[in-house]
Amino acid sequence: MIWFRELNKDYQIQSPVWGFSASPLLDGHCLICVVGGPESVAVAFHKDSGEEIWRALSAIEPGYSPPMIYEAGGKRQLIIWHPEAVNSLDPQTGKVYWTEPFEVRAGLTIASPRKSENLLFVTSFYEGPMMLRFDDSQATAKLLWKGNSNSERKTDKLHSIMSTPFIQDGFIYGVCSYGQLRCITTDSGERIWESLEATGATGKHDNIIQRALSRADQLWISFIADGAHVPYPALGNYLRSAKLDRCVIVSDAICAAGLGPGRYPIGNQTVYVGEDRVPRADEGDQLVGSATSVSQMADNLRRHLQLSEDAIQQLTSIGPRAILQKG
């Protein structure tokens, strides 16, 4: 190891709910990272020493969208999309060129901002898309159009959650909130066509486990064995149906993992971890990840499903390793 930075300690911030997930961007001697906190949503470190070169931008949450650099208006522009705005910076100094407000619920800025000619496109799960137009002669941009819906169920254009859309010849191709593969235009966001055939989805928030089990011979299926995401009797049935050699156990652990019962501020929300070690939104029963480690889940499989050691090894070690080798 040459160097490391402990972001929580160095910048006195809480980890986002889903951790520091935005991929860093290496640009010359600058390693540009999405960090978080006052004036430090974006931070550039020297790639050789880890020393901070510059920091910029403030937001309640940093989001998860990776930094991108595009050439526009005669400048190299670093695009940082956090849950309050799309921003353009000088990648060498952190100077802000322009900011376009765009508030996104739950911190879910995930997909990469995409550039096509002089257009810049972002899309989110709840608030949908926004298209900006770069100025041709200077480092500025203006709003071209936005989505008209703030619901992932009543979508009007493209409400992607994780997958980054593809843009070509004036058309945007992307997967909407519940699996609808859509084509919309770059100039207005008008929907040209929609299909569920490519993703195998129904277009509704249906029982995805049953749908995955129907294709178990083609898929690897992952389960969180904490008794909350999937009750143990159901988990046993699912494992028997899909066969152990097509299943893996994952933790989906958030930064509350290992903290024990209590209430913890994470990002801009409070997470409650009960005696069952399951994180929930403080207002109710909504699950917000897992606080159970894979080794603890292995114990759960022994205690609640009476699985053999060979079966547990297959689910927690052999299967995951096989997936990584295929990647």
C-alpha cells in the first residue's frame, strides 16, 4: 500500500447510506473522488502521495454518480452530479464553471452523466431525466428539458436507477424504473418506443424473486440471509427451487454494519438497527440495507435452515468466487 485516506475521519463526515460508491477518476496527477461534506463533495488527491490538491462543492449528500470529464465550450469540464445539482468544474483547480439545480430524492444520483455532441444527460429513479445544452464558446450550460414526473411508477420519459443510458444519433436508450427498455429523443425526451422483452420485466414492482427463480438455470441468484429481507422458510424453499450451485449469499451491508442496536445518522437520514440487527428507516419498517456480515449469515443458515457445511461453503465462498472468475 502506497497511501490511503480515511474519508470519514479526514473530512468529518458520515458515510452515505450505500457507502462511497462513486468510482474515482484519474486525470493526470489528480485522483478525483466524490467525498461529501461542506466544500468537499468533490476532492482531488495527488495520485502519488494522497495529498489533497483541491476540494469543492457542498451538498447534504454526495450521491453515488462517478465524476466525468468532457470537452465542451473550449474547456475540459469535470461534471459532478450530486443530489442537489449538476455541476461543472475545472478538473485541475476545482473552480466551479456552472451549476444547474436538480434535487433528487434519497440521494439517488447513480447513473453516469452522458454527453452527446453538445448535450449532457442525467436520469434518476424518482425525478426522472434532465437534459442540458453546453454553450459552444464558453464553459456554461442551459437547461434544455426535464421530466414532468417525480414518481417512479408514473413515468413520462426515462427514470433509470443504476444503469447508465446509451445515446446515439439523436436517441437515448435506457432501462426505466421497473425494467422498461425505452427509446426517447434527445431534443425533447419524447418516448419513441418501449419494450419489456429485452429485460424480462413486467413493468411493475412485481415479485422479482419468483421471476428470477423461473430463469434459475440462466442466472446467479443472490440472497441476504438475515431473516428480514427473506424469511427463513421462504429462503429454504427458494434455495431448493433454484439449486445451490446457482445461488450465493450476499450481505448488502451498509455503514451501520457491526454497530449493534441503536439509531445512527447516515447521510441526511436516521437509520434504526433493531435487536435483529436489521437496519430500517427510522420512520417505519422500510429496510435500508443489511447490518449482518457474511459469517453471521453462515451461522443463520446453520441455525435456521440446518444446512450442511458443504452447502454453506458453496453459498458463501465457492459460488461468489465462481462469479468473480467469470467477470
